[in-house]
Amino acid sequence: MKYYSITIALILSTTVLFSFKKNAVSFEKYNYSTAHLKNGAGSPEGKTGAPGESSCTSCHSGSAQSGAGENAFVLFNASATPVTGYVPGQTYAVSVSMNSNPSKKGFQATALDVNGNMAGTFTAGLNTAINGTTKKYANHKSTSNTAATTAWLWAWTAPSTNVGDVTFYLATNKANGNNTNSGDVIYLSQHIIGSTAGIDEEIVNNNLVIGINPEKDQIQMGFDALTSESLFFNLVDATGKSVFTKDLGITSIGKNKHAIQLPNELKSGVYFVHLFIGNKAIDKKIIL
């Protein structure tokens, strides 16, 4: 693999199917099936697993699972470039997808600041609906809960001032299509956007280092963990597709170092490292 720096002026203009004009997001029309679930137009508010909230398991049987390998979250700026930080007052497109792309599915997401307050505003896309009062929630629609919808899209306008890290809490539902609340699997994940590059300081100190060893085709990283948690590595391409995952076991309290061997078939380009410590997410942009 060759590794080099690249400048992206415009990316995903045809695959993501949206455009920006004067900070407003316009979504192209999708062709979706009209089939739907009982809650086909979206979940009742407050089911994302955010602090003080329940999750979809309050209605669907079973326990919530880690969404580390299932939930794909990408934030795009006005140039359709994936970003991991926000500029106050700017509008971004949010893309959420499920890597397994089940035949029946759903989602709910919200964005909160460090104090648990709604951070910014949501604007519905063609395949999403927004509900909620003080806090806003993005949801699937009855026309977007099948495999025909490869990604849910909506607009997020960042807070007008820098409020620090913003956490997107995401719950997805891998449904079995039996038109009941049984047999479904709920996946929870958190995606942090902000000036600290997505590091959750309650779990990891601000010394996360991610480097690339081109001779060995490895991603090498080190960090200090404050707790002992499960550790999962997910590499996502610029379209939001998971291209490589690895279970790294359990973190050690203190210093942690990992060398992750990459598949030979990976192409050069922009990728995002999603590192999950427990149910907390750290996102880092890299160029291979």
C-alpha cells in the first residue's frame, strides 16, 4: 500500500446524493419501498440510550448490543467532505447506515453537549423525520426502513457558539420483519464531534496517538486508559462503509499500545478510525 497526503475538493457528490447551498442542505429523491414496521414512521422520542434515556429495548424484546461493528456514522461539511469537528453555526449533513443493511431496520439519533442539552438543530431529510420538544430526534420514515435505503440522511446545524464536544447518540434496530416487537436486535453507539477530535476524557486522556507504518501496512496507536473496558477497532471509508474491524480485547488501566495489521486490498485514500472503548467512540481521520 502507498501512503500519501491528498486534498479533496469534492467527494461523494454522486453516491451521497445531497448538495449544499448557503448552509442549507437539499436532499435528492430516493426510491424507497412503502413497506413499514408497526412504528414505521420512527420511534417515540428518547430511545437513543443517551444519559437519562431508555433505548429501543423499552419496546423491543432483548438487550441492547454494542453498535461498534454495525452502526456507521459520518458527518459531511458543505464540500461533501467527511469531518470529525464542527464550526459553530455551520450546517452539516449527517449520514447513518447499518453495515449489515438488514431487510427491515430503523434508527433514532440525537446530539447533546457535555451538559446533556440539545446541541444545535436538526432538519429532516427526505428519508428521515424529526420529533421531540426540548431535545430533537432524527428517525427513519415508513418509506426508509428497508434495505432499499442504504443510508439515512438529515441536516445538523451546529450550535452558534463553541460548546465543546457534541455527542451523537445513535440507536439502530435490526428487525426480523415479523410485525411484532420480538426477535429484533438493538445496537447502540456514540459518536463525538468537537475540537478534541472525539476523545472522551472520562475514559481516555488527551494523548491518543495514531500513526501509520507503511512498511508493515499497520496502524499503530497508543493511549492511556482510565478504566478497563472492551476495545473494538473499526476502519470506515469516506462513504461511511466499514471496511475492516478487529476486536482488541480489554483495555489495560494505564498505557495501551496496539499495532493493527491492515488488509492488503485496501486502497489509498481517506479513512476514519472508529475506536470503541466500552460504548464510547473515538473518531480519527487518517490518510492511507
